[in-house]
Amino acid sequence: MFEITIKPRFCETDARGHINNTVLPVWFEQGRTEVFLDNNPPHGMPYWPVMIARIEIDYLEQTFYRPETRVRSGVEKISTRSFIFYQQIWQGEKMVARARSVMVYLDMQTQRSTPIPDDVRPALVALLISPDAIL
């Protein structure tokens, strides 16, 4: 499990003082990016050829401007050509959202999915969590 802290910005709120629903996908992306940077895949972050094939987000609670916010991330499943990120956003003691993102490993020459290289797998395995875990 990997965790980052985000301080919600006023510009991310809507007219009611809630964090706008379009902001949470950005926070999830920030969590994934930090995982990639921190784990430094063998091929280097700028050249790590993964793309999002699918993302699903469950909005569980209202999200607000002031409380400290944590994005927790892990890898739920590793397949031959893809892996699934499982993430949660927490404010205080409440999980306010969760997401699953299917990340596909890509051959940059052919622009088609390709098997995840053996030298990349250990970094993903180190992030494995149980499905539906409370991170």
C-alpha cells in the first residue's frame, strides 16, 4: 500500500463548498503517478509505457475543502498484459471514494498491448493488496 496526502484547494470546490466530482479522478491520478515515481520502474518513469484502459470511481461520501485528504493505492491484480490499481480517498476516518484503474502495458512501436516485462513485475508484486481491502 502506498499513501500520499493532498491538501484540497479552494479552486477545487463547487458552489456548495464540496470538492467537485471532476477533481477526484485527478487526485487518483496523482496517487498513481507518485507510486510510479517512488517505485522507479526499471525502464524509468518517462518511458514506462502504460495507459489507462478503464477507470471506475465510486463516490461514497461528500468530500470537503478543508480536511486533510489521503490517497491510498495498491495493485489489486496483475495479469499478463495489464494490472489493476485499487485506490481509496480518505478524509479523516471516512473513505469518501474508491477507484479501480485498469493499466495496460503498451508496445510503443506497434501501439498494441504487450506482456508486462519480467523485470517490471517485481515492482508491481511489491504493491499487491487483497481485493476490496480497506487500505
